Amino acid sequence: MLHRFDTDIEGIELPAQFTYPFHYTPHPLCRVAAEQVQRYIASRAEWHDELCAGKMFGVLVVESDGNIGFLAAYSGNLAGRNDHEYFVPAVYDMLRPDDFFRRGESEISAINRQIITMEASEELMHARQRYDATKSECDTALKALKMRLVEGKALRCRLREAGTCSEEELILASQRENAEAQREKRALKQRLDEATLHLDVLHGAIDELRRERQHRSAALQMQLFAQFKMLNAEGVERDLCELFAPTAQQTPPAGAGECAAPKLLQYAFKHAMRPVAMAEFWWGDSPKGEVRKHGCFYPACNGKCKPILTHMLVGLDVEPNPLMEIAPPEPKVLWEDEWLVAIDKPSGMLSVRGKSGVRSAEAWAMERYAEAMIVHRLDQSTSGVLLIAKNKRAHEALQRQFISRTVKKSYVALLDGIVECQHGEIHLPLKLDYDNRPRQMVAQDGRSAHTIYDVEGYDAGRTRVRFYPVTGRTHQLRVHAAHADGLATPIVGDDIYGTSAERLMLHAETIEFMHPITEEQISLTSKAEF
């Protein structure tokens, strides 16, 4: 499992601290190791089709017996196996033929087959046909009955007006007619109830099997999670059920413990290897709806891996989170009156207070204005014009303008490539990728997202673009730029949907709105520094 580097690494200095896996720049040793792994997987022709569909791989540089080498892993399974010799094994191999998980899956599959058989049975088909026919006949009979009652009532009115029958005779005729109608209704209801009962019995049997399937599946999954006993650098072992119990979801998501990073650390700890540096890269096409670039490095996922890696890294000297390491500069005031203040928010500053403790524009504003309220938001990595209301009245009035989309904004960005179409519109609905917060993904059931863009120029293989967001979804411009169905060209420095750089080259340059109190039209500009 331990690989030696096939190129000279003598001149590469070891890192002082282990990689912070959720935000990092790959160490040179990881890049060399990744290139070596990529040559290997490219040589395996039998994996070509599966890998073209896309898979995450990882490398872990380790020290063992005084020597530097590396381990390799893939997320999930590869070619239906967890035991390829070149890669570290799974933390727990559920694919073994004699494993309880395979037996449990087989039992659940048998229930599935039973459900499918019952749903396609002639008995159920005939019961549905009988119910549909009975329902149709009863509906027709009820309509005819109602018509007879209406006609009977009209006849009695004519007889009453003509004086040919006494009132007592008319009342008696009405009572007989209503009694007969009630008997007919009861008979029709009984017919329909009998047809419904037979159908309900059959559906009930199927629903009972579905509940059993759900119960067995949940129990089997929790039993599986209990087998993933994750080590940390101090030798402490905790299973996935324990690790996820304190989280918001409380139970591990499907696939937890099967990503590359936990596999690599688990193997290193079990074999007394000292982790030095780690990185994960994507190989193949981007998944539908997501933005993944072939050969690019990515941070560990938050949904599946953060609770696991937080435990596994205990005992290692880990790099600090770079997003918290450097305090962002103070914002500049662009414009101000007694109701509002507009600032130029620097890249790296949060718009509103977060759990990380990183300096926020909201905190800056509340230090200066007692009732300050953020009107809209910019990503932490995005710089530019940000409006702050000094009181609730101004805030509510501006919020109405944002909701009605009468506020006009434009952003400038440098894209890492050439965009040939000079002007266009992008419509790609977005929703949160729950396992990889704060990543967003394109999905038909997502919230509508609409962006207009103009190309402003080219320089050194990059494109300068002006974005006009019609909607204001989280990461909208970043995803619309990077996604294959958008511009397929990520913003320079986008460490989530592209490649890391000194900063994200995205800047909110202009904003136009109506003053919430004076109703004056306000137009503000903050020129980008790039």
C-alpha cells in the first residue's frame, strides 16, 4: 500500500504542519504523489469508462520507518471492489460476499421483489378495475338519483300550485321519495365500500412490506455505521454513530466513512505511519449539476467528512483554517447619510456574523451604529459595494426593493479562460449541496437563478466579464460562471468551483436603488482592484 515516489523529491521541504483538509493549497509532495497516481489510473484501461463518469481520489504523504512515501485511495468503491492492491482498503468492506450487510441487502431485495410482484399482480389489477367500475357506476346512479329528486320536487310544486293534491299528500310523497333515495344511497355506498375494502386490503399488505423494508434498511444502515470504527492520532476509536450523534442530522449520511480522506488516515494510524500532508483530486467528467474539474484538487466534504476528520485529526499538529488566520482589512465608507451607509467590503470579510468568528461587516457596522442592519449579502470572498441600513425603517424599505428586484447591481469578474460569446443570459436553478456545504448545485428542483453577462475584454488567457444578476442566489455568479451549462469558465481564485489563487476575482462594482426615505435615485460605484 505504501508507495515510493518515482521522481526525485530531495529538494522538497516537508510541511511544518499537517494539512487543514477543508481549505488548503496542495503541498508540492501531494502534487507529485497525485501525478503518480494519475499516471497509474490512466494506465488501467478496464477502469476507463467508470472513471470517465468521475471519481474523487486522495493521496496522503506519510513518514514510515524514517522514509517518506505516500498512500492512495478512492472514494466509494471502484469496479465494484474495495480491495485493489494499489489503494488502501476500505475502513470496513461491506462488499465481502459473507458480510452481514450483503446478507441484509439480499433480504431487503427479496422484499423489493415481493412488493413489485404484488403491485403487478392480477388480483390487484382486477381489484382496481372493479373499484373504478363500481365508482363510475355509483357516481352515475347518484347523479340520476339527484335528478329524480329535483324532478319530484318540481312536480310537487306544480301540483301544489294547481291545487290537485292536498298538502298532506304532497308531504307524504316527499317523505316516501326521500326514504327511497336514502335506501339507494346506502346500497351504493355499501357496493363502493366492498370494492374499496378489497383494494385497501391489498394496498395495506404492500404498505406493510414497504414499512418493513424501510425499518430493515434503516437498522441495517445503522449496524453498518457502527462497524466504521475511526481512529485518531492518539489511538482513540469512535464509530460513525458516535461521531454524528452531536451533529444537526444526528445520524450519518449514506456513504459516510467511504471517502478517500478517512480511508487514508485510518490506514496510516493502523500501520503506525505519521501523516505529513494530504490532498484530494477529481478524475473524470463533472457530476450532473455539480462543478468538478478533471485533475483539480478539492477540500474534504463537510456533510460526510467533517465530523469524522475532526475526530481523526485529534493528536496531529494541523494547519489553522486559512480563512480565519488572516483578519480582513477594514471596509471603506463609500457613501453615507443619516439613514444609510454604503461600504466597500474587502475580500475575506463576512457580510454577517458567523460561527467562525471571522470579522464581519455586520460587526463593523454595529460598533458604529446602534441599530445597524445588513440589507443584502456578499460572499466572504467577494469584495465590493454593500448597503447597511442605520435603522429598521430604512432596512424594511430597502428590503422591499430587493424583494421586488428593482435594485440594479453589476459585478466584474476575471474568468480563468476564454469566453467567446460576448453577451448572454444564464438560467440555471440552484440548491444547496447538503453534503458539501456551502457548495451549490444545479438542479431542476432548485430555486430559479438568472444572470445576464457582457464580455468586456481579454488578457493573458483570461476573460473580463460584467455580470448583472437578476436573482440573488447564494454563489449564483460563481456557479453560473463555472458550470458546463453556464460559461464553463470558473472565476479566477474560486477555491470551490475552480482553482485557488490569492483571492476570488469577483467584485460588486455598482448598485442603483431608490433612497428609502427621500426617494432619490442613488447610484454608487466601487472600482475593482483587479
